[in-house]
Amino acid sequence: MRSIPQLFLLLLVACSSPSTERVEVGEGGRMYGGVFNANESEQLRSFFPMSLTQAAAHRIAAQIFEGLVRFDQGDLSIVPALATTWEVDPTGTVYTFQLRKGVRFHDDTIFPEGEGREFTGQDVLECFTALCTYGELNQMEWLLLDRVRGANAHYTATMQGKPSDGVKGFELLDPYTFRISLNSAWPGFLQVLAHQGCWIWPKELVAKHGAASHWQPVGTGPFKLALFRKGEVMILERNTRYWGQDELGNSLPFLDAVRYTFIADKNSELDEFEKGNLSVLYELPVDRTNVLEGYGDGRYQVQIVPGLAVQFYGFNRTMEPFTDLRVRKAFSLAIDRQFLSDSVLNGLAIAADRGMVAPGIEGYSYDSVPLLEYDPARARELLADAGFPQGRGLPTVFLQVNNNGFGYVKVSGVVQSMLEKELGARVVTTVLPSDQHFGRVERGEAAFWREGWVADHPDPENFLALFYGRNAPANDSDPAYLNSTRYKDPTFDSLFSEAQRTSDQVQRMVLLAKAERDLMEDVVVIPLYHERSVRILQPWVRDLPINGMEYRDLRAVWFDAAARPKR
């Protein structure tokens, strides 16, 4: 087995530009070697699959972990991963997976002699059972609850500290055959299995590291952890025992390593990209989007697609003045979404005037969701009806945002001005680092805050799950990881759960749209805009297609030496 020499690690840390010599050319002229350099500006919170809630962390961990199936990064269709094939019974409720043989976990000190053991169906059983078990590391129980037979009973038992016989819907037929039985047919189940919460990890990881498993990723993917200095640098090296091949029979991956830096300032990140020190740039600084015009000369590869994402402001409806629906409606009506998208974000966003679900999902009834209007006059009327004419008597509103991401701070400043001008509201914007920001949101300490959601799988249900009552904590004192608004509404929950049980795709979409309509009428959040996904690549990067989820898979990426300047 080949491991990156310590000297090479030191060079990777010291130098931001890859310098590895190419010594091998595969079929189709695809070249081996090189270091892919990327930057993530957000402060990361976890790489552990069941606690992985950030898009930035997902882009890294997707190179380390795998599930039974995965998304094709070009069209987001489902393709095999740790499962080679699967069969679905005529009822659509029983899935039988044939697992890939000869796959090994990454070498790591969690294993005897530091050598990764073979992956089997027992690992699937243990990971999926953990996903249905109440615990500190598990923020993804919502993926399988209500869907898998016996999952709810097992989760409730473990939450109450009672014994359980496991999840009845999971069966290990032999070491390489695993069966899952659902309560009812569900068309999107394979998409859920491609979700990061369903990625497979070895039980030895949690047995040794416990809560520290957040920072000790061990999987079966094309790259494995070589070095991690939190907030500074992370290096993943090529997994020389990786099972994958491309369509030409080349062993994957092609790259020697992937190097991540954690520069918080987006302007500095752009500067590093233009120097050639980064292979990819995702999200431009909002004040420098004009560089795209210059990039039209072909010096870089520019990729732009509609993003499967939404940016929104959340309300804490237990805090004044947001206990009053009229106040929440007034705030929504006073915000000009089109101006934010066109002028503040320079056209790199689409106004979210039809709610939370990002546009472009086939079959969804967007038109049945009420149009979110900009109507300052009506907003002032509602605020006066609530007892705050021209904002008089309205408590100071604190709008909390995090300090990274495309235009978050700039947008908040413009929204603050809109609310002050149109409503007479006194708004104070507080800007926090990501970890502090989301910590306060999850604990229910923020009154009015920025949040965003990038789809984990391309389905309206994935957006609306943020508001399903079962995904809110049972106890008010517990943190809210998914349903951060802690919304619990009988009508919404009934429509959402019925959609989960409905196998007819047309009817399912109708039910989800009705649920979103109910949500928008309650004004639990203010949808603002859907970002366009913008990615810029160096000219020598090959086979890295873009998608609306910014799901990133580097296993087949290679560097074209002919397109690269000599150093």
C-alpha cells in the first residue's frame, strides 16, 4: 500500500500550488497525479455522516465516505456505490441490495495493526440501526423514521432508555445481501439512501473516538484522511485500494491528493484562485461578480446552473414581536426580493417568490403556492393593525447572520434598510461566526435569523422536511438541528406525512404543494432567493461537471498537462 510520504505532506502544507510530476497516463489519455486544491470559507462543525449538516463539510466528506448508492454528479441520477445491484418487490416496499465484495475501510489506528478491514453487510446493519437510534451523534434520524418498518418503535425505545430488539425493517440475509422493508412504497427512497446520513462508517470509529468522531473521518471512499489541522489545512490522499474504475477501465482516483484550506475571506480566496493556487472556486465575493465578464475569454472554465437551494430568514414565534402573525406578514411584505436578487446579488440569484422549494423540480405544483409579494403599503396596514403604527412601540429587532457565504452580510444590511424605511422598525444586524450563529439558532436563542438550505436530494420533500413537526425536538430545551423554527402544525404535518405514504408521484407532489401553501400562510420563515450555483475551474481540470446541489465527486477528476502553464 502506498501512503503519502511525510516530506510530501510537508510540501502540501507549505505550498498551495500542486507540483506533482505526472508519471502515468491511463486509457483515453486520462492522467494520473496532481493535487486538487480547494478552499472552504465556512467554519466546519463535523465530518461524521450522522452529524453532517453543512454543505461545505459535505463537499469534503463526500470524498471519504460512500453509501449503498450515490448521485451521479452530472444529472443527480442514482447509481451504484457500495451496493452493486438491488431489487424492489412488486409492492414497492421491500428493497434487497447485493453488496460489493472486496471493499475495505481506510487504514486507520481504529483497526488492529492500523489496517482497514473489509466492509460487509454487518456494517450496513449497524450504521442504519444507529441512524434510527436516539443519541448525541445522530442528527439524521428523520431520514428513516416513518419510512422503515419498526424504525419509530426502536427510536422511541432508545430515547426512553428502554430495551429494543432492533429495527424490524432491516435484515442481513448473508454478509453481502441486505434487505430493507418500508411501511409503504415511496418513490424517493433511493435518493434518501444516497444522502450523507446513510453513508457507511465502521463501528470502530465511534468505539474509539466517541464524540471526537466528528473530526476523525474513516470510510471506504476514493480518498482518505492524511492530515488535518482544524481551521488551517486538510489533506486527503489517494486510496490506493479503492474499488472504483471509470468506464474505460482506469483505476480511480486519478489525483494523488486533495488539499483543503480554510480561508474565511472570499476576496482572498478569489486572489488565490487567480494566482493558480486553487483548482476550483465556488461562490464569488458578492462585490466582485463582475470578474465573470473577464473570464469569458476562456482563461477559466465557468460553470453556472440554477441552484437547488434557498436562502431565508427564520422567525422565533415565541419571542416578541413575532408571536403575532400580522407582524411576520408585514416583515415579509416589506422585503423586495427582486431587488435583492437583481441588484444586491447582481443577478446571481432568483427571487423566492413561490416559497421554499427551489425551482426546476419536475412535477411540482409551484403555481399552487401563493405568490410572495412586495407590498409595503399592505405591510404598514398590518403592522398598524398589530398595534405598531409606523413602527411605534415595536421592540428592537435583532437580525442575526453568519459572516461567511455569498452576500449574507450585504443582503442583511439592505433588508435592514427596507424594514426601517417601509415599517419604521428599528433593526440591528448582528454578525457572528458560523459556529456561534448556528449554535444560537439551534438552541432557540435567536429571534430573527438567516438560514439557508441546499438540497440533500432533489425533491420538494427535502426542503419541506425543515418544518415537519416530528423533526422538531420533543423538549424545548433540546437543540433543533433540522426544524430550527420548531414548527409544529397539524395541517402541515398531516399533508407532509400523507405525502410520505403516497406512492403515486403526481398525488404526492400535490400534497407537498398543499403543505407548502399552509406553511407560507403561517409565515414561519421569509424565503428570500434561490442562488445560482457558480463554479470556476482552472483550465486543466477535467471531468468535474456541476449540478444544482453542488454535490462534488472527485474520484474521476484528472489534470490535463497540455492545458497547464509550465512552472
